[in-house]
Amino acid sequence: HGGRAVSLCARRLWAVAATRGLPAARVRWDSSSSRAVIAPSAVAGKRTPEPAVRWQEDPDVEDENLYEKNPDSHGYDRDPVVDLWNMRVVFFFGFSVVLVLGSTFIAYLPDYRCMGCGPPHVYPRASASRMQEWARREAERLVKYREANGLPIMESNCFDPSKIQLPEDED
Amino acid sequence: MLKIIIPTTMLIPLTWLSKSNMIWINSTTHSLLISLISLSYLNQFSDNSLNFSLLFFSDPLSAPLLALTTWLLPLMLTASQNHLSKETIARKKLYITMLTLLQLFLIMTFTATELIMFYILFEATLAPTLIIITRWGNQTERLNAGLYFLFYTLVGSLPLLIALLYIQNTTGSLNFLIAQYWVKPISTTWSNIFLWLACMMAFMVKMPLYGLHLWLPKAHVEAPIAGSMVLAAVLLKLGGYGMMRITVLLNPLTGQMAYPFLMLSLWGMIMTSSICLRQTDLKSLIAYSSVSHMALVIVAVLIQTPWSYMGATALMIAHGLTSSMLFCLANSNYERVHSRTMILARGLQTLLPLMAAWWLLASLANLALPPTINLLGELFVMMASFSWSNTTIALMGTNIIITALYSLYMLITTLRGKQTDHVKNIKPSFTRENALMALHLLPLLLLSLNPKIVLGPIH
């Protein structure tokens, strides 16, 4: 009980010191309980309480709130005109030019890797990606044709056996 | 290539000669136009590579990385505008110059033909990054962070210089396009083992490999937002890109030498994901998650199968965009609360609902939600490593679970719950911040519609 009474007094003293503007140590962290103890009515009659106590949640003095001078601030600059133009420039060149035109460019990139480039053996070799989209379309077209005409979809022979000329057996 | 290099170089006079209220507008506009030009390199019609000159070439591996690099500069400029608003005009111009110089070196690194030129530019990227971290970082630890960053990378890459000079002397050329065809299998002698180590350690440090990753949390946390973005999105990928190029010269020794690094990566992937679960610092969490994702890329590059290479490339691009976006989100918190501690800024969903939507999408991309290319990369790497050794599936699966855990942990801590008292008067989200997040996310989502451009030279 003694301890609590002491601390109560200490906080009261603190509040009085703060409102009277006496030099109190500036603390970054105030416990919320100190605010609960200060009863404004106790000091209200004596003097107008100045906001001399800095709370943690007050904005930093060095922080500039761009919304204060310019409520429509986009966050780029203090000057509203420069701020507006900066926003427009970023959005136009960033989204409308690069993202949109760039995506269109990439979407329409050709399908084919160069079929006859480079020497026969290179490390590493990319073979499967040549003309992939064409190959898929051609396969679908052939399958559709063969199914429509009742032909087998695939033959097990890679090449036509009648066109292969084997050397004659020599005994 | 000059159509990208010259405009990037000219961004520097543009910045210095612009009026003081136009520097950001001018530099953002022109860097966006440069990124539009770089998209043209994605038209890779050759099986092999597009050879522009004796110095530069582009390849289905380097073209997406080039596009990522050039796309990132306008995003870095947009992200930096707020924290630089109090600086003098000369300091702002110097910052933009550092970013542009870094961009220039990175562009030339990704497209270099000669490996010595690649090495010189690889080292050159350290200088602007160091200046950005140590001059514009926010805490006193930034000096230590810069030191770690510089010396880890330098010590790793000096042996690379010696190895490259040795290869130049013995093979006669370090032109990458020629070296592909002239490469002879190297035998398992002690000198070849050291050659392999010398070649690979620079990139292992850069990736970073788990045991050599100490520089990364420091550098990422202490760097200002643009520094964090470029470190996470592009500089880490330099390591992956370099590894994919240099392993061409180092076969078949890689098959034996890779084991310790594979073990370190597989284990490190789980360790760093677990560390993420215990982080209090938001940027540190994102930094460790970068280590975890890059460990997957190391595993993929060292296994050297076609699918793993495709997965590695996709993962690099996906991680670049996702990680950069997460750093931007963390920075938007930091600019309001001036603290990186996660629990200090809780319950932001009720205050900033649109930003919460960006947080959600970025975290979902980070935990490799289908159909993003993050999932594509992780899945390909997982399948390739399973075929390399069945046991790795247990580790990969554990990593995926822990990745989901810490991504959701990050989401829940920053967004859900009751707000702390002191965040009640934070400023609403600016258009700038929302545009920044959209510019990160939209390419990622668009790539999930057409992933074949980021699947690399094997596809």
C-alpha cells in the first residue's frame, strides 16, 4: 500500500510539473496509467493546461505531414504542381507505356527459335522450345483430320518402311 | 546494347542539370523509358544467344535479369523520394547518381561477354552500393554493415580474378561464347579443385551460401530503401548468374565438388527460414528469407539439370520482384513509425486497408502461391533435386512449410490484431506507395501468364 501511495504521489507530482511547464525529463514512452491518474479537473481551475506533455503517438517533429499543406498530396513532393505531375508521369510511363505496351510486345513475340542456328553441339541446348505453339496447333489439326477420316492417329513407324533402302546381305 | 548503356549513362548529366523540382520527374521518366527498351531483349529468337558486339551479348538467361535491373531503377527512385526530401539538392542528385551508376554497372555485368569484363564490373558494383549503405543508412550499424558487405565480397572474389587469369592463360580466351565450345573436361587434381573453389566462392558469397551469409542481414537492414531493393533484387542474382556462367567451364568436376555446398545450402535453407520465425526486426526477416530463397537457387545451379536451371532462372526473377516489394512495404511502415520492430506497428489492416492488400499479395507471392512464377521456380527446383536425390524432398518440403509459416507470421503481426496506441495517427497511404507496390506486383502477375520468357536458355 505504501508503495502504491508513493507512486500515486509521484504521478500527481509529474502531472503538476508537466502542466506547470517545469522541466521534466522528456520520456519517449509514457505509460498509459499515468494518463489515467491525471484528473484534468484537479488542475483545470488553476491554469489553462498547455499541451506541454508529448505523447508517444504525437507525430515526430521532424516528420513532415505532406497532407497538411496539400490534402490532395500524392506523396511525391511538397509543391502541389510538381507532386501532381510526378504522379502523372509515374502512372503514364510506368503503367500505360511500359506495362501495357511492354506486355503487348511480349505477348506477340514470335514462337520460333531459330531452327538452323549454331553448331551441332552446344552446351546447353534448347531443342524442345522450337516452334512449340506451331507444333501443338499442327498436332491438333492432324489428330482432328485423322479421327475424321478413320485413320489411326499415330503410326508406330517413324519413317515409311518402303522408303528405307537396306544394304544387301553379303555372305 | 548501346541503346541501353548510353541513355543510362546520360541519366547522370540529366540529374545534375535538371531544375531542382524536376530531378525526380526527369529521372523517373527516363529510367522507365530505358526499361521499355530493355524489354526488347526478351525477343530471344536464337537457340544460342544474341551477339551484339565483341563486348556484349544477351541470352535467354541474361535478358530477364537485364529487364529486372532496368525496371528496378524507376522503382528505387520512387521509393527514395520521401526519405530524401529533407536532404540538400546536391545530396539528392548524388544519390540518384549512385543509383544510376550502379544500374549502369549491373547492365554491363549481365551482358558482358568477356569474363574479365564481367569480373571488373562485378567488383565495380560494390562501390556505389557501399556508398549508398554507409552514407544514407539510418543507424550507426551501417558502417559495420558496409564493412562486412565489402570485405566478404572482396575476399570471395579475389581468387576468382586469379582463376580467370589462369583460364585465360591456358585456354587463350575468356570470351564466354567461345569458351562454351572450347571447354575441355577438367580432371580431379588438387590444382583443379582449387581452381573450382576459386571460381565459385565469389558467387557463393554473393548468393549468399548459408555459411557465408553474415553480410546479408546487416547490409539489407542498414541500407536505405533503394539500397535494400537493389541488393535483394539484383545483386544477389549476380551470384546466381555468375554461377550459371562459370559452371560451363568447370565440368565434370562440379559433380564431385558440389557436395559440401549442396549440403550447406539444403541445411541453410531450413535454418534461415527458421530464423525468420524468430525475428523481431521486419527488414531482418525479409533479409533472411532472401537467403533461404537463394539457397534454393544454389542447389539448382549445382545440380545442373535442365529443369533445375529453368527453376533457378524463374526463381531469381520472381524473388527479385517479391523481395523488393516486401522491402518497400517494410519501408512504408518504417517511414511512419520510425522503427523496424514488427510488434511496434501492429494491426495496420484497419488503418491502411489497401496497403494491407499489397502486404497480403506480396506475402502470398513470397510463400510461392500458385500460379506465380515463385511457385514455378520452387517446384522445378524441388523436382530436380528429388530426382538428384530422393531424400532432399524432406528438406524441401520442410522449407516450404516454414516459408509459409514465417510469411503468415509477418502478415499477422503487422496487419492483424488490435493496433498499438501510437500508430493511430499515422498518415494514410500515399499514391506513390500504392503505385510502387502495383509496379512491383503487376509484372510478377503478368509473368505468371507467360512464364516461358523467364525460364532461361534451356526452355
